[in-house]
Amino acid sequence: MPASLPDIDEIDGLLSRVDATMGASEAHGALCGMLCARGSIELNEWVGHAAGDQAAGDDNLQELAQHLSVLHRITQEQMNDSLAEFSLLLPDDEEPLSERVMSLAAWCQGFIYGLAAGGIRRDSELPSDSSELLRDMIDISRAAHDEDAFDEAGSDFEEDEVAYMEILEYVRAGTLLIFEELQPLQSTRTLH
């Protein structure tokens, strides 16, 4: 059974030290999108997208690549193993809801980017379920830009938590469905 994902704060810190173009959640979303588009992705290609243009000899970049290698391996195992529990690289439930919403939005933004980087174009013919999920992920990715979404003072905390968990599960299950529809030979997963 595949291991759990690495610590998000550690990955974020390493990405920050190399002035990466993406944060940890967005980079993981990009990896998942690329995997959905192609079935597999080389580590170096994904690191290039996540880190941007970097000097190859940089010690910080080498440390980042080692950590991203673990994330890359575990994510591929989770997406390809019908017994694995696929999870998104997001902050823990103890973090403020606004931070978790922003990270989920960044994850969805990365996923959409990853699909495009993997070869799925706007005019690509996709199965109807995948198309609908993608439209929803685009809407979720915009949550980071909706400042009213973070006005927690006047809202019911428990209802917001439940809504967040439902959206998170929708994105998680939707990612697996997109992977299954776009990579039917790669996936042995059956969703119910």
C-alpha cells in the first residue's frame, strides 16, 4: 500500500527557497493533471513546471528535487492503485478554513495547468463527466480570487467546514474519475 504524502509545509518551504513558480498544492495539482493527461510524467519535466527556470547545480534545487521525487512516486502509486487512498496535498484540518480554501483553489488551478501541460487543450474532446468536472474545478480555482469567500465572521463555521469537506471530496473523487476516463488502460480503479 502506498505511503502518505510528504509534509506540505516542508515542500512549500523548499519551493519558496528556490523562488518556484508554484506552491506545494498547486504543484501537486499540476502533477495530477499531467498524470491524467498522459498516464505518466517524468519527474524532471514536472519539477521544471513546478520550479520554473532554475540553475541545475543549485543545492536547494537538488534538495527540492529529492522531496518532489517522493511526492511524484507516491502520487503515481495512489492514482494507479485501486486499493490506495488518493489524497490531495493540502493543509491539515487544523489550519484556518480560509487557508485550506485557498490551497484547494491553487490545487485546482495547478490541475488545470497540468492537463494543459500534458496535452489536453481547450478544444479537446473529453468525456462528458470529465468536462463537467473540469468546469467545476475552474470555478473552484477562482475561489482564491474571491475575497468574500473568506469572510468567516458572519458565517456558520460548522456549515462552512462541511461544505469545504464536500468540495474536497468532490475534487478528489473527480480527479480519479478524470484519470480513469482519460487513461482507461492505466487505471484499475472502479468508482461507485
